[in-house]
Amino acid sequence: MTTPAISIIFFVVAAFLGALGQYLYKTGADLAGGSLSSYLLNWRLLAGVACYIAVMTLFVAAFRKGGALTVLYPIYASTFIWAAVLAFAFQSIPIRPVNVAGMGMLVIGMFLMGK
């Protein structure tokens, strides 16, 4: 079974949105005061939820187009790479050589899983 390119694209976008959702959850949690309203009215937390809804929608769309789980789910592992890039870009959290090595292993693992 060949995985269509559109399914792969959907999963790449989903991986980025998943990382963005994680970032929004983190920054939203930093701003939350602990009351229920501080969670329910927190635009960052709500945007994080929206990201995860989009991720699930992209998953369904990708699977409807066809493709193997062993090809698509390893692509979603790139969420960890996107999260590090977002943390670096928006919070100046350094990406150290050991992090780059881990990212390289993720990419190699994604490639091998897709074989």
C-alpha cells in the first residue's frame, strides 16, 4: 500500500499544530491563576485546544485518503522537533548538541519506520 503525499502533508501539518498546541498549553498554564475562569477564559489554553482539534481532524482526513500507519505515525514524532524549535524561537530555550543528536535519531527512526 502506497501512502499518498497528501496524507503525509496532513501529518506534517498535524505534527506542527501538535507542537504549537503544547507550546500554547505551557504558556497558557504559566498565565493561569488557578481559578476555573482563569482556565476557561485563557485564550492560549483555548487556542491549544483548537490546535488539538485540528490535529485530530487532520488525522481523520489523512487516514481517509489512505496510507499506512507505519508511515504516518512516525511522521507525527516530529512534534518533538517542532516543540524544540518553537521553544527556541519564542522563549530562547537553547537547542544543545545533545538535542540535535536526539532530533537526528528521531528522523532516522521515522525514516526506518516508513520502510
